[in-house]
Amino acid sequence: MTVISVIATILLVLAALVLIATVLLQPGETNNLGAIAGGAETFFGKSKAKTMEGKLALATKVAAGVFIVMALLLAAIY
């Protein structure tokens, strides 16, 4: 194994673990009919980026991006 493939494999495993952790830490959607009954106004009235939910969503997106890039890089190497 080359040094690049070892580093890419380590980053792939770390991204997978972070992705699993951030998805499991996110709260579930329990009020599915909230938007129909007028619950959508609380979504637009509150800045979700500053909450823990927003930070977890951002971490999930970043980890998913790193995971995809590392998987493609490893597929190109082998």
C-alpha cells in the first residue's frame, strides 16, 4: 500500500464514524404534519444554523462529502 492509500483509508474510516455519530445524534422528525397545521412558521422564524441541530446537519454534510471523495479516490487508486 502506498502512503496516499493508507491516508485515504484512514480518512474514509474516520469520515464514516463521524457520519454515523452525527446521524444518530440528530433528533427525529416526530411532528410530520406540523407544516400542514401551521408549524412551518417556527421553521422560518428561528435561525437553525446556530442551534445544535444546525451544527449537526452541517457536520453530517461535511462528513458525507469527505466520505464520498475518499471512496472515489480509493476506487481510482485500486
